[in-house]
Amino acid sequence: MPTWGDILKEIQDYIQKEQKPPFDHLRRKYLLELQGYTNRNTILYASKWTQPGNIPTGLLSITDEDTQGFMEVVAGLKSKELDIIIHSPGGSAEATEALVIYLRSKFEHIRAIIPHGAMSAATMLACSTDEIVMGKHSFIGPIDPQMIVETRLGLQAVPAQAILDQFERAKQECKDPQNLGVWIPILEQYGPALIMQCENAIKLSEILVTEWLTKYMFAAGENAENMSAAIASKLSNHSFFKTHGRHIGRDQAKSFGLKISDLESDQAFQDLVLSIFHATNHTFSMTAATKIIENHNGKAFIKQHQQVQISGQPFIKEPQDSN
């Protein structure tokens, strides 16, 4: 199995031989090899979220701009089957919905491949596919929404359910007037519509995941809607997970009822997926790239801090020396 160090050695050998940056070359080489192995369209969707660095959230998260990126890399793909390699911290549920609507208008069967992590709205995106592929080390995350709240310490991302729970606690404790002095500074941070916004955001996450699971992963199955609603409820249960960043491993995700295949069941497939993942992480470590949307033909939409790079140069397999 290729390791992070194996791919780094390949990068170093390429630099020594070719005297030019190898990052795009290696990603595209392995993306093309994976597509050749599966005979399915393949798109990498990854961001630099698991590496240290002070990068604005908008450059890492799922945003409305991602639909534009996917439109760029979907153009020209012929078949109706798609594999998406997802490595993302999540982002906007609304942007994810727009992305799902677009991808589902283009492809009849979609498979999500998670080589490491797909959290929050990226978990929602995975739930819109027909099948999820995870390794022993892979994880998804809770889908309970986070609210951006202005506090004395600045903007804070706070779980919507935690806000509702705190508000209910405040109502109970403020029945004693002596507690008002403690609670008033806290409650002043909540806008007049925040409670309703929290309730609606929680409902939206559950509604979308229930709808997608019913329509795609469990299509034509018995009791599909009830099963899908139960899974969505489990994934959005902040009271159970306690934190939005909790990791849900493959076995637990399977126990929820999601249709998940093991990455390790096919060694050649696993090697290619992990080679793409390691090559992508080396790209993030050694270049300004923060988000990559790229297909197996080498067409890419890449965020580089404040810049977007669109690359239309496909990887061309070099002829092997016959000697």
C-alpha cells in the first residue's frame, strides 16, 4: 500500500529528474489511473482543512462557488456514472443542496469515496450519493448545523441545538430573579430571530438528508423514507455526539444504516485512492492551493488563497521505454 512517505519519495524523484513542480502531474496521473481501473468518471473534491494554517474558512468550506467549479470539471464528461473523492470539513447546507441538484442532473449513479474525512455538510453531500466508500481510518461527522454568533470574543460558530438548549435552561433558571444578572449578558448576544433560525436550520439538515437517502441510496427499497429519516435524526443528534467535530468511523456509520463499502476490499482500488489522497495533501503542503476540484482528464478548478486557477491541461501518460 502506498504511504504518505512513498508519494513524497515519488515527488522528490520527479523533481530531481524533471526539474519542475510535480504536484499536478502526480495527482492527475493517479486520477487517470483510477478512472481507467473503475471505468467511471472521477472527480477529486478536497480542501486543506486537516493541515495547520491560518486559512479563511471560506477557502476551505463548501460554498456556492463550488457549483461553478464542478460545472468546469463536469463539462465534457460522457458517462452517467461518477466517483467523487471527498475530503472536506463541510460548509453551507444551502450550497450543498445546490451542488447536489446540479450533480444529480448530470449523473445517474454517484459514489462518494472518503479516503480520510468528510464532515458536516460534506457528510450531507456523501448522503446524496448511491453508495459511500470508507476505509478503516475514514470518518464522517454529525450534520447538526452551526450558527455564526457575534459575541464579545468575536464571531463564534455555535451548535444550533446548544443555543436552543441554553435558551431553555435560561427560561428555567430565570424564574428565580436572582439569576437574571447572570443570564442577561448571555441572552443579549442572541438576535430576535436566532431561536427560530436554529430550529429551521436543524430541520433543513434533516429534511435534505432524509430526502436524498430516500431518493438515491435507498431508492425503491422497502420502508426507505422511515429508514432515511432515522439515519438523518441520528446524524443530527447533537445531544448524542456532544460536539460538532465528533468523528463517526466506518463501523458506526454502518450501524446507523448507511450503505457503505470497505475501501480495503479491493487492494488495487485502495492503492489508487490513497495515492491520490497523499498526492493531494502534498500539493496542499507545498503550494498555495487551498481547495481542488479536478477530474480524471486533468481539468481543474483550484483555489489558491485569493486566486482561482483553472487548468485545462490533461495528464498525458508518457510512453514507457521499451528497453
